Amino acid sequence: MTQKKQTNQYDKILKENLAKTLPILVEEILGIKIIAYEELNESIQYTKERKPDVLIKVSDISGKTSLLHIEFQVSDDNNMVYRMAEYAIMLMRKYKLPLLQYVFYFKDTKPKMTCKLRSSFLSYSFPIIVVSDLDYKLFLKSKEPTVKMLGILAKFEQADAYQVITSILQSFFKAPYTELETNKFMSQLRVFMQLRKGLGLGLEIDFLRAMESISTYFKEEQDVLY
């Protein structure tokens, strides 16, 4: 699989699960307590067209209304600071609202891309949220499998990969999810596992061990003689 195709696969999953994952990303990680929001599902075009990963108009508990712009990255991009600056100018020009910008970085290596742009006439920066620096329990406390699976990208701390994977997989097999939905969740989890290359083959072995354990448990639970 080419790097571009693989990156598109990660982006597709992140955007597909956005409705469930966005509240966690915005409120728990960014600390923005939203009471209302409106998705601005459009491209921005002046001299060129840009389609933000996430663009919503939010109202927080203080009554302040802002634009929230989020980009998802699974690799370093030396041009990211220029892309974000382009977004910033276009969004502020179009909406005339205060702008909040963040990049969520999902790979298990530290990003090397710069987040600051300085010149004699311009000063610009944006924060990078490195998901592998976040506590995996932040995601596992959610009831949503699409949120839980992001835990595989976070910091395990004292837990080992087998425990984390088992906790995530257990949520896939619970009602009201169909077999089709469960298989979809597992496929998405395995795609995200590829971003944890630092854990190597051990992560795949832990996944297979967890799958065997959970499959055995549910077979026994469903056995009328059990």
C-alpha cells in the first residue's frame, strides 16, 4: 500500500467517525465547553479551494461564538504551517469571527513539522495535539467504540497493549452492534494499529491474543449448556 493511499485510509476513518469522536476531541482534550455548534460543511475558495477536516461555528458556556478548525495528520508535513496559515486568513476573511485552530497528530512518533511562521511582517502559530502523549483512558471511558478505538493511538502508561486492546474489543461485541458493525470496528482498529509501528509485531500478537480470549468468552456465554 502506498503512503498516500494509506494516509487517505486513515483520514477516511477519522472523518467517518467524526460525529462520535468530535465531542471527546473538543471538550476533553481542547477544553472547549460547547453548548451549541453548527457544522460549516463547505469549501473555502478565493485563489484556491481548501476543504477543512473539521470546521464548525461554536458557542461556549461564556456565550462567546468562534470558528473551530481542526486538521488530522498521520505524517509530518513540512508545508503544514503554510496550509494552516492559508486556512486562517481565508476563514477570518470569510466569517469575521475569532478563530481556534488545532492539528491532531495521530502517529506514534514526535512531529518534526514546524507550527510557527515568523517574518518581519507576520507572526503565526498553531498548537499540535500529539495523541500518543494523551492518556488512553481518556478514550476508553467513552461508551462509543469509535471513540474507544482511538485509545490504541494514545499513551498506555502502566497498562500493556494486550489490556488496552482487550478493553477496546469488548465494546465491539456488545449490543446493539450487529456482526457487520463489529467487523467494521475491528477493521478500523487494525488500520489504526499500523500507526503504532513503534510497538512492532508485538501489537499484532496482542491483538490476536485478545481476539482469541474474547471469542472464547462470548462462545461460552452463548452456549446454553454453559
